[in-house]
Amino acid sequence: MRTSPIGVAVIGAGMAGRSHAYAYRAATTVFDDRLPAVRLVAIADTNQQFAADAAHRYGFARAETSWQALAAADDIDAVSVVVANSLHREIVEGLLAAGKHVLCEKPLAGDLADAEAMVDAAARSDLVNAVGYTFRRSPAVSAIREQIRPGSLGKPLHFNGHYWCDYGCDPRAPISWRYRGGPGSGALGDIGSHLIDVAEYLCGPIEAVSGGTLRTVVPERPVPLAAALGHARVEVSDQTQPVDNEDIATFTATFATGAVGSFSVSRVAFGLPNSLGFELFGETGAATFDLARPAEFLFCDGAPSSVTQGYRHVLVGPQHPYIDRGLPMAFPGVGHGNTEFFTYQARAFLEQVAGLEGLPPCPTFADGLHTMRLIQAIADSAAANGQRVSVTSTEQRRESRLTAGVAV
Ligand SMILES: NC(=O)c1ccc[n+]([C@@H]2O[C@H](COP(=O)([O-])OP(=O)(O)OC[C@H]3O[C@@H](n4cnc5c(N)ncnc54)[C@H](O)[C@@H]3O)[C@@H](O)[C@H]2O)c1
């Protein structure tokens, strides 16, 4: 078990990079005091102003303009990679080669070949490799998961989930890295990857997908005239560039257990900035989660007597996962949200770096690769008029590429 301080850094000072920076700052304030001291060493962003601003706000000692500066630094042990997906592979491989533990944002990479290479690179090291599926850190989602057992929800039969956002609704919203890449790298990779992870966290692995439909609604977008954080609006030019990937994705899925899933993902869902939600129907109960009310969930089972049976509105509190000592005021009805999910994720990652047992460990690059395979399967299904595609078919494709000696 490690007792010496852990030096942490974040690459990317955008919307999500700031969430990681905040989370490292908060990680020692929650749960027990076994975590070694966490030194907030550096934030790197090619935009110097963003790096300096984030380092200052979150109390990091240095601002850098290249990830290589972090890789070369002796005082950094663990790094979050929080930049555009197509940049993940080069940076992660460089960090692993430099001996850093890595927490990489989702989706794991810009494409399947990059994700496969990242898993291989991680397998060659004994460093922690983690992927940023923050919604499985939701106390409500975790509480629902605990009820998937006989006598409560029972075996899952049907997961019906959506992740609807409106950041792409306005055709004048500027082009960015989010609109570039092949089929599956749009709304499906950006937000659908979270929904897929939540579904599998609750129902186990998905085996096959069908009915894949990908649709681009806004085919081109204006070029921004200034750097933007996340979905922030900036002035745009009259010039436009093509959108490469989907605004909307829908599909159905079959889980290995035989449960079925129906999924709907959109970045052009008018009026819904960040709406992740699901209904889960089990053999003997049902549960509903809505991110707009993250500290609550609805639950229904055979109790009490039939005349008052129905969905109960449950306020998350210390009797549920994460809340006891996970909030300064750990009391039902106090409320919590996205920022805490990042804090619990950072805490779990640092516990793994320190060799401590505590929170559920982070999903690995291999888990991130599995999602990428699913995304490829959904894109393949869409290209084949909704045909059923198994996840193993995307694994076999790699095997045949390797057998043919094609570099991946
Ligand atoms: N887990 C979540 O809830 C969540 C939420 C949003 C985004 N994300 C993920 O986080 C990643 C970043 O998304 P975002 O919304 O923060 O993007 P963003 O566009 O807001 O920020 C990206 C930042 O990276 C910087 N950058 C670009 N190239 C760089 C380089 N070579 N080295 C260092 N910095 C560089 C940019 O200047 C920008 O500040 C993506 O993988 C995204 O999918 C995760």
C-alpha cells in the first residue's frame, strides 16, 4: 500500500477537464482518511489561457501547454486525459510509456483500432488504466443496481434508456471535434457511450444489437471565431464545414442474460440540455431514474398491499451507496449531482493508484474497448438496414486484420 503523496495532473482544461480538476481536489475530503495526500501538480491545455485559468481556480501548482511536459515530470504519478477522443490514443500511450497511471475519458478513443491499441499498451504495463464512466458513480443508479436480486427487482427483463441533449439543436452552434469522425462517433459515442455503460452496469453485457439507425440532421456547421469550452457559444464565421457523424442514434439490444434493451440518443433533442434516464423492468419490480433529479429514483415492487401498491419516490440518503461520508452533509433530501460523480470516480482511481480497497474500482480500458465494439456494431447495423450484429463479430474483424498482417 502506498503512503507517499500522489501527484496528479489533468490534460485538457475544457468542460470535463475542470470536473476532473475539481474531483482531485475533493477526493480526500470524502469517505475515510486512508488515501495518501494528493498533490495537485499541473493542468495542461494547448490553450494557455484555459490551462492557467483552470490551474488557478482549482489550486494546481502549474499550467502547461503540452501533455509531453506532464509525461516528463517526475512529480506526477496519475493523469486524467480529458481532450477530444481522437487525441486519446497518442497521449495515453505516451503517458503509459512514461510510467503514469491513467484515467482516460470516454469514449475510450476516436475509433476501434485506437481503442484496441490502448488496451494492448495498458496490458504491457502494471499501471492503473481507467475509463471515465461517471454515471455508474451515481448513488441512485448504484442503489437500483443493489436491488437487482431475488425478492426485490428480480432478474432484469427490459431496459429502456435515453440520453437526450440539445447542444446540437441550433444549426449555428459551431463545428468542433464532436462533429468529426466516422459513423458512431457523434451522439452515439459522445453521450450514447454513457447510456450503454449504465445499461450494462445494471443488466450485464450486451451480446448483440439490432435496428441501428443513425441520422445527421444538421449537415454543416459554422466555423468558430474563438476557442470554446465544451458546448459554450462563441461568435461564428460565415464559413461552414461538414458534420461527419450522427445527431441521433437509436437501436435495440439483447443482453447475455436474455434481457432486452431499447435505446434512444440525441444531441438535437429540443429543450433538453442533459437528459439521461431509464426505466428498468425486472421479474418482480421496476425502477426509474432521471438525471434531472439525480438524488431520487422511483421504485416499485410487490409491497405493500395491492390497494396502495405502485411506484414509490425514494430520496437517496446515507442508507444508499456513496452518500455516507460521501457528502459533507450526508442527509436524505440534501441533494447531489454530476460533480459528486466525478469526485467518487477520482477517489476510486486514486485508491487503485494507492493500492487501497474501498470504492468499486474504475472500469478499465478493456471495458472502454467493449463499448467501442458495441458502437461499431450499432454503426454496422445501421449500414445494413438495421440487421442484427453481434459484438463478437467486431472482435473477429480484428482477428482477421491481425491474421492478414494489417497494422492496427
Ligand atoms: N464523463 C463525462 O461526463 C464527460 C462530459 C463531457 C466530456 N467528456 C469527455 O471528455 C473529453 C473532453 O471533452 P470536453 O467536453 O471537456 O471538451 P472541450 O472541448 O470542452 O475541452 C477540450 C480541451 O482540450 C484542449 N486541447 C486540445 N488539444 C489538446 C492537446 N493536444 N493537449 C492538451 N489539451 C488539448 C482544448 O484546448 C480544450 O480546452 C472527451 O473525451 C469527452 O467525451 C466526458
